[in-house]
Amino acid sequence: MKECNEMRVIAGEHKGRALKAVPNQLTRPTTDKIKESLFSVLGPFFDGGECLDLFAGSGGLGIEALSRGMTHCIFVDKQGKAVETIKHNLTTLRLTDDAEVYRNDALRALKAVAKREKQFDLIFLDPPYEKMSYEGLLEQISAADILKAQGRIVCEHDAKKELPEFIAGLKAVKRDVYGNTTAITIYQLVQEDGQ
């Protein structure tokens, strides 16, 4: 079993740098193997862009995206310890100028970014598996119009859960299962031609 505090940045500007984990049992960090596989599909590197890490935990996914070339990331988590950990990790990597960190509920945060008319290239959704409706979150994101035309939503979820192929103007473009516990489904906006 890997020690919780052994998380690291996989690639990019901050490759190999250690990340502090949230000191509790409530967060489930994305493993290095999943991160590596996920970003090889998403990028693996970016020429700028904005991302939203909505159930950020330690901030590992958003930080990985920044390390690989995204220019800005908004991190949201409702746990105080998670927010402290994200701020610590951003400070350690000197990424505070490229990030905003908020202690907030996910649905309130979606309303807040919509009000600011923000749009994102990447949105990471990794809620507590049984506690949030992915469908509800995807509908909210779609209604808030915060995903750029070519943007992607990354849902990390229980491997036993099948997310819908189409929902609220979004289409599942990729699904990968990692072991018995974790799956990733990636959504994009359905284009005018239905693709």
C-alpha cells in the first residue's frame, strides 16, 4: 500500500515534485498510474488554457494540468483541510499566481463561475463516489455554459457505475476502467453535426 504522502507531479514543468496529501480519510487521491494514463489522453501537454478542479482534494489533477501547460486553474473543495493542502502545494510549487482556491460547495461554485462568465478547457469532477449525482453535476455544468466548445469534462467514478453516453448536450467520448475500483469517463459538448 502506497503511503498517502507519496503523491507527485507526473510530467511537465514540475515533474517529480512531491505533493502533500489531505490529512484525513475523506479524500481519495487519484493514483499516479491513473493520472499518467488520463493526461496521455487529454494532452499530454497544453498550450495554455483554463481548468476547474471541482472536488480538488489536494489539488493533484489541477496542479498536473498547470505543470503540463495550462495557464490558470480554479480549485474548489468544501473541506477546510483540503483547501489548506491545496494552498500549501501551490505555494511549494510557486503556482499561486496561476490559481484561485475556494472553500465552497460544488453546486455553489458552478453558479459563481457562471456568474463571472468563465469558460474552461478542462473540468475535473472527482466527487465522493456515493454522495453526489454525476448526472446532476453534468446537467449543471451544461446549463451554466462554462465548458469551451472543444473543452472536456473528466469524471472519475466507481468502476461499477456506468455514466450515460449522452446527457444535457454532452457526449461521452472515452471511458477507461482501472482495476476494480476506478473508472474515468470523458465528456465533450455535442457538436452541431451531432458528433
